[in-house]
Amino acid sequence: MRFPGWYKKLNRSVGRAIGAYGMIADGDRIAVGISGGKDSLALLSILHRRLATIPVRYELFPVYIDPGFEPSPAPVIEDFCSRLGLRLHVEYSRNGIVAHSAENRENPCFLCARLRRKMLFEKTVTLGCNKLALGHHKDDLIETFFINVLYSGQVCTIVPVQSFFGGAFTMIRPLAYSDEADIRSFAEKAGLPVVVNACPSASSSRRSEIKSLLNRFYQSNRKVRGNIFRALHHVNADFMLTAEHLRRHGSLQRSLAGSIDSGQDQPTMDTHR
Ligand code: SF4
């Protein structure tokens, strides 16, 4: 069977991520979180297409948690899934409405995503799935890192594989090595029925702000994006202000205050002040 370039490109990056982390094994029952956006539809589509070309057998269970906005895209997603021979599992909620109500003092996306995640976890367990696949891609990993640094005061991001409830199921992100641009191209060329998010926060989230900020850097130097992604793999904990660093060096630092430099090579952290 001959596949077009846009399919092969995304399939290659998905294969790399799955292989690197051993994400999928024979006999897996994989719940796939669907939002109706290009990422989750592309994820479902490619996991389904790969079944025709790889020796590993697994079952897919698409799950859609409806946030409660009108019109619901559930029928469109349902139709897409049935064309793949899959049944969509829909859970209706008011997560999006609650998140935008006056009682919610948190960021709407924060609460909405937390409620959605809880329902997704419950559905994964109810369906007897041992894996939950989500459509986060390389750009999501980069953007989440900056969101956490700027708004949560933490140096962390979302990871390709994560185990929950003592191994009851494993969350996997097969698009973790995939560029958003390749997913967009795949979604367009494959004619995926991407739905418009009716949520009032859809275009004004913190993620959109970070995305446009990062795009400015990407346009000024094409190496920046790759460098950030590589940096997420190369964390030098010896040069971070961690609790461990304080525990090991705090008192020593105080007793040596004002003494000579150790002479050890330091990474460049010049702030030009
Ligand atoms: S954009 Fe809307 S639907 Fe999406 S997580 Fe934020 S509040 Fe929820």
C-alpha cells in the first residue's frame, strides 16, 4: 500500500514516540480522549490506520467528554468514528458552563480541564482500558513548560507516558514527538471533520498567549523551537535552585560566604546586568 508524504511524516514521528517509550503493546485496550479538534482526531485516525501496517494488535475506544456548549459536536465526532468502524463513547457534562460561572474563582480552563480529566479517567476504567491516549503534541509540551514557569512557579511539563492509580492504567501521548504543523497538514489532507470549539475561552486561553509569544521567537531564529524541545530532555539539576541543592550546599554556602570561587566550570547564565 502506498501512503502520501503527509501521512508518512506524521506516522514516522508517532512511531518514534511509541517506540521510544514502549507506549503500546499487543492486546492493549486504548481509550482515546477526543475533543473534536485536529489533534485528537488525527491521533485517533493515525492509531487506527497503523493497525493495517504493524504487527501489534490493540483496540481503540474513542471517548468524548462534552463540556456542555451548544451546539454539541458529538454527532459529527460520532459519524467520524463510525466511518472508522469505532463506537464513540460520549459523556455529557456542564464542565465548561460551571467553569465560566460566577462561583468559579479559578481560571476557566484550569477547572474545566480538571473536571474533564476526572471524567476521562473514570471512563477509561469503566471501559476496562489499560491505556488512555491523549492528543498532546510537541508544541503542547513546549507551551505547557512556559505556562508552568510563568503561572505556576514550577519547572515541569506534560510527559509522554504517565502511570495512574498504582498502574491501573497508563496515560500515553503518541503525538509527543509530532509538530503541530504536521498534524494540521494531516488533518487538512485527510479531511478530518475538525469541529469549532463553541467555548468563549477557546481563543483567549493562556496557551494562545504563550503560543503567539513563542512564534515570535521561532520566526526570528528557526533553531529556537528545536532547542527548547531538546532542553526539556537535558535538565541539569546541579544548576537549578532545587531543595536538594539547598540541602547539600546551603549551610556550606553560608560558612564559605565571601571565600574564593571553587573554580568549577559554570554554565552561561549571564543576564547582562
Ligand atoms: S477552552 Fe473552554 S472547553 Fe477548552 S478547556 Fe478552556 S474552558 Fe474548557
